Amino acid sequence: MQAYCMKCRSKKEMSGATAITMKNGRPATQGICPDCGTKMFKIGKS
């Protein structure tokens, strides 16, 4: 799944993507940027 990396300032395919649920109950996906290792986050169903 693609997400925006805040450090690289571009859209990239996140590695290690896992589906999570935020505190307010909304679904989201969390992963790691393959280039810089920064945590990536995308709100919405995966």
C-alpha cells in the first residue's frame, strides 16, 4: 500500500504494513518507509 513519507516528501510503497485501529475507532494502516526508515501512516481501510 502506498503512503506519503513526511521525511522524503513523496509517496512510496510502505514496507511492513499492518492494519491498526486508532483511538477513535477508525481503521488505519501503519508501516515503515523503505528508504529512510520513518514510520508511515495512512488513515482508511486497507
